[in-house]
Amino acid sequence: MDEHDDIYPLARDDRESQRLNAQHQLIVKSCDNYLLDPSIPRHGIRSVADIATGTGIWLADFADELTTSALADTQFEFIGFDISALQFPTEVKPGFNFVVHNMTTPFPTQYHNRYDVVNVRLVFGAIPKEQYATVAKNLLAVLKPGGYITWTEFQLDSPHDIWPGPILSHLKSTLCDYLSSVNLSLAPMVEIRAAFEANKLQDIVARDFVSFRHPELATEAQVWLKAALGALNPTSLARLGRVGSMEAAVGKWLGYEREIEEAYEKGVVPACPVVSLVGKKEDSRGLVKRGVEEIWKVLTDGGWCVVQ
Ligand SMILES: C[S@@+](CC[C@H](N)C(=O)[O-])C[C@H]1O[C@@H](n2cnc3c(N)ncnc32)[C@H](O)[C@@H]1O
């Protein structure tokens, strides 16, 4: 536990781990089965960091994809960081490491400039708006020059009618009220893009996916949303002070759950809205060039710059 759990609304028990793992499957299918954005070159990826890794499910699946197509003697390094170890896998395979670290604070220097790919997914419930710039700076410090960062979130402000009908839209507004009440962003890509641009990331690619584009995912999306709201709604109600206790919040949720099931029986289908942003860290030549430009600005006419 940490002071950030004042705002983070999800549990870290077995049930929540199973929910995260099932959610991962739906996200990947919604993203046209891409674990990593297709704009990122696969060749040469040897070291991968997954930030706020949770159960490490993305890292495990991406490692499978990468190692299956690699030569037998290729060495890889896979690391998952999270503020809590509670959901880390119980068995850690060779080449994997799981480390407790709060991404709002700088990573120890041993991890700096070390990873070819940094992945971060679904932290909109953990980072207050004003901390995105700091978190991005911390994540970019562990990325190798020339490496790629990929950041994926749900798009609550999707232009699609993602959670149709009165009950789902009511529950969406309760969730948004909760996020706003603790200064969490409803549109995190605005903050993430600003941070990417401020850090001069290159080759920025934005994508949005929505499970509606895959009609075969309808039932999975229904199951996902009911479970996600079940994980979020009671805490949101209790923290917003709309009920007197957590017990009362759970009771209220059970009523909402019945309403959701009735809506589903009438054919209501929600969508899983995913948005992602990819950026490339300048390579060493670019970083040196920019460093020289900064020195140039402070150097007086005829001044000397000594490089040691
Ligand atoms: C919704 S889960 C997503 C897990 C995983 N990224 C996924 O997509 O399945 C959010 C994760 O962020 C972690 N987290 C929350 N605040 C954090 C922080 N300040 N630093 C690192 N991890 C954090 C939580 O412990 C949790 O594992």
C-alpha cells in the first residue's frame, strides 16, 4: 500500500488479478491482436520494461511473441515494475524480473537508458493530472536512446456511444465523477501527448481501437464491462460519499448489476474503447546534437566549451 491508494480505486486480490488477465485478452483482441503497435520495429528488441505491470500478463505474452520468433541463443531481459508486489506472478521465469517501484518517483540509475521498449497500460486510475509530466520523464529515463515507449489507456471520452442505455451511462457518469473528484484525467491522452511532445519524442503514432469494430467480441465486452464496473463502482460511490459505508456501496452495486444484466438481455452491447500513443526517444546522435545546441545558447561570443 502507498499514499497513491488514496486515489487508486481497484483492489489487488486474486479476483482482481483474474479480472485484469481477462481484460488483457479483450484489449489485445480489440487492438486487432497487436500486443505492440505495428509501427515499432521488432528486430533488435532485447530488453523490455512493463511499467505498472499488475499481474505481468502483457509482459508474459509479449515475451512469448518475441522469443518464439528469435534465434535460440538470443538473450532477452524482461522486467515488470509496479508500486505493489501483490499481483506479481508467483513463479518468475528465467530472464524475467519483477521490481516494486512507484513510477511517480525517479527509477534507480541502474535502470537508466536500459530498455528498447517501455510499455505502460491503464494507469489513468493512478496518476493525478498534474503528475503525467513527471511520470513520463521517469519512464523516458529508463528507455534507451532510440528506443520506443508505448502508452495505452481506455478512452472514456470516446466519440462512440461506448456504454449505451440509461444504466451504463449512469454508471459511466459516476465513474467520471469519481475520477474528477480526485483529479484523475478523463482524457489521459491529452496529458500523455503533451508529455511526449515536451520530451521531443519522435515518430509519434496515435491509434484508437474500439471493440465495436469486432462484432464477435460483443459478449466478451459485456462480461468485461460488468466486471470492470463491479471493481470500480462500489469504491467510487463510497469515496464520493454517495453512500454511508462500503457495505452500503456493495448493496447498491448489486442492484445496478441486476439492471445491467436486464439491459444485456434486451441486446445492449457496450464497447471496450482503447487508445494508444507510441513515441521514439531520440538516438544518441540526436541527444548529443541537442546538448550542443543548449551549450551554444549559454556560450558567450569567443567563449570556449571544454569536452572531457
Ligand atoms: C489497472 S492496473 C493495470 C495493470 C497492467 N498494466 C495491465 O494493463 O493489465 C494498474 C496498475 O498500476 C499500478 N500502479 C498504481 N499506481 C502506481 C504507481 N504510482 N507506480 C507504479 N505502479 C502503479 C497498480 O498497482 C496496478 O497494478
